Amino acid sequence: MNSFGKRLILTTFGESHGKAIGAVLDGVPAGLKIDEEFIQSELDRRKPGQNKFATARKEDDKVEILSGVFEGKSTGTPIAMVIFNKDQKSKDYSAIKDIFRPGHADFTYWNKYGIRDYRGGGRSSARETAARVAAAAVAKLLLKELDIKILSGVCQIGDIEGEKEDFDYAKTSEIYTLDKDLEEKQKEAILEAKEAHDSIGGAVLVKIKNIPPSLGEPIYYKMDAVLADAMMSINGTKAVEIGAGTKSASMRGSEDNDQIDKNGFLSNNSGGILGGISNADEIVLKVYFKPTPSIFQPQKTIDIYGNETVCNLKGRHDPCIAVRGSIVAQSMAALVVADMLLLNMGRRVGDLQKIYKTD
């Protein structure tokens, strides 16, 4: 599927080395002020080629809004956006057009469709996530109207895990790290992997603040389930934790339960979600990324005919996808929350009466 959401529906299109990538966002309420400079600034945070910790591919990622906006405001119709690719080097992939790159979707796409776009991975490339970031910027404009904030940053590179959570600092960091005391060590780990023609994994922390209670649709569209789904859709994600996450498995109920007093919850092991519904506490999740599968070392593989061969890659790739992945994770969280807000509007008869009933 190439679409995501129930009421706020995102559809993306395009391939890594195609003419363009883009997004269609359907369900945006009319009258929302569309700040195009903000949308572009979000793309600028994700765009490649900014420093030595990301791919050297140079893309301006200039977004063009094609529809759904009139005189600076949303019209209630689908908002279509396009980003034209400018710096494709498809010839870098001609040598591997018939072989499967280890760790990539080449093998699975070939077995599913019997054809694949080998140029940079085609549709399976993380290049597609630029379209998500553009669409999510619109969702963030909607959330801003309700003072809902979504924060993200890198909390771990390899086995170097930070303890501090400075989201303001993460905005200024080249690798979006949350712990400035460990930034240099984390940077060194990325560069060491890069210099060894290898890559390294990492983890991202996402927090959602000022969220109202009652968001989430039991039983099959729970807030935590949809957030996990959204995060797992990002290229290279291998695990997602909500709240205490895997630590809950080693706890007793008396430790894990978030007790309550008149001022609210006394802890947040639930990560702000109970029964799949937000409880007004901050939502906390961690997203774990595998090392970038594109590495410049000889690797055993097979070709499309089943012959054993060796994969020797060329091209330009991120040494750590968790870095720019932190921006994409934040964007996917924004899309989920905006969708849940719109879904929640019809939860009670009284809500409908406020809109439609006349005295």
C-alpha cells in the first residue's frame, strides 16, 4: 500500500532516481494557514548532502504545492506536493542491476513483482521519506493550532547511548543528538564506520507533548499500534518501544502500573497510552534503526538467475540512517496524531450536536 491514515490520508509516489517524488494529503480541514516557508524548512532538516554524517547526494528538495491551497489557506481538498529529483547518478547502479544487494529490498521486490527499479532502490529507497516530511509539515501546522508539540532526537549511536534529553540542542546538532556530552563520541563512531566502508545503527527518541486524552480507536486502530506501524514503515526500522518498552517484561505490576493522584499520573511507564488511547500524559517512544545496508565492502549474494556472485557497491549513502531518520520519525508521529484528532471528533453524540444542532 502507498497510502496511510484513516481521516488524514497520505499517499506518496515516485522513486529514488525517477523524475520526482511527491505526496497527496487528503483530509486537511479547510481554512488552515499553510506556511510554505515552514514546510520547506522541515525538508531542509531532512535533505541530504548537508555534512559528512549524511550521504553526499546533493538535493535541494524544493517543494512545490500543486493543489489544495488558495490564498495561503487549505481549501479542504487534497493538497498535492512535488519534489523534483536533481542529483541522480543512476550509472552507479548499472553493475548491480541483476544482483541482489544484501540487506536491501532487492530480493523481496523481485520475488513479489518480478521486476525492480535497481537505480538506488527505486520505490524502496529512503528518498521516498522526503515526501512524508513535506506532508507531515502540514500536519504539524494543524497540531500547532492546538499547541501539540512533537520532539525527536538521536539517543543512541551504536552502543553509545546518551542519558540526557536536550531536544533544543538536538535541533542544532549535526547528528540531531540529545546528549551533547556524548556528541563527539557518537560522531567519531559514525566516521569510523564510514572510513571502514561500513555503517552503524542507532536509536531515536520521540516525545509528543500537550496531547489531549481520548485519542486512539479501540480495538484495531489503537494509538500505540498505529504509531508503531508508522515507525516500522520508515526504511531501516527494526524495533519500536512505547513507554517502558522491553523493560516492562522484567517488572512486576506494582512497579509498572502508573499510579494516579488528583494531579495526574505519578509515573509514565505506559508511555502516555492506556488501552490504545492517549491518557493526556506525554507519549514516549523509541525507534531503533539498523545499520545502513549500503556498505562498500565485498559481500556474498546471488543474481536474478540464482548464480552466486559478489556485490561491490558504488554510490552515495548515509553511514547512519538513524540521524536523518529522527526527522522522519517525528514527521510520522505528526501524521498519526493529526489523523487521530480528526477521527476523534465524532466520538460522542454531543460532539456532533455542537457542530450541527441549531436552537
